[in-house]
Amino acid sequence: MKKFHFSCGNSTTDIVGLCAQVVADTRQEAVSKLRNALELSLGPLGAVPIHSEEPFVEYINVYINPDYIGASQIEEQERREQAD
């Protein structure tokens, strides 16, 4: 098994960034696992609500489309150490 680090977007140069690390045998399996995890976590609208303590902010949602995550967003991979 390997660890695959995804970097999607860039909050340094754009509005939103997302990163994730996925354990899988292949790059394509890592993509599939991440897409599946996001689809299960996000629900039908693909939104991540952010809570604000400010009374004048009614809501903040960040939207993620897992269909656009692919192997090209994998920055690095490393061997996962096996537990004895």
C-alpha cells in the first residue's frame, strides 16, 4: 500500500484549496477512494458548511465536485510502512 497526497486548488493563489492523503495500491484506486469518501461526506449538494460566529453572516458553504478530482492532483506518493 502507498500513501497518495492530493492537492486540489490553491488557497495561496486562489479562493479555495483542498488537500487529502489516501492509502491505496494504485493512483487510480486512490482517486476512486477519495471521490467516494467526498461523495459520502458531502451529501447531494456537495457543500461543506462553515459555521460563523458573526451575526451578520447568514451562511457560508464551500462546494466540492469530486468528479473533477483525478490522478493529476496527486503531488506525491510514498510507501506506507507495514505494521508488524
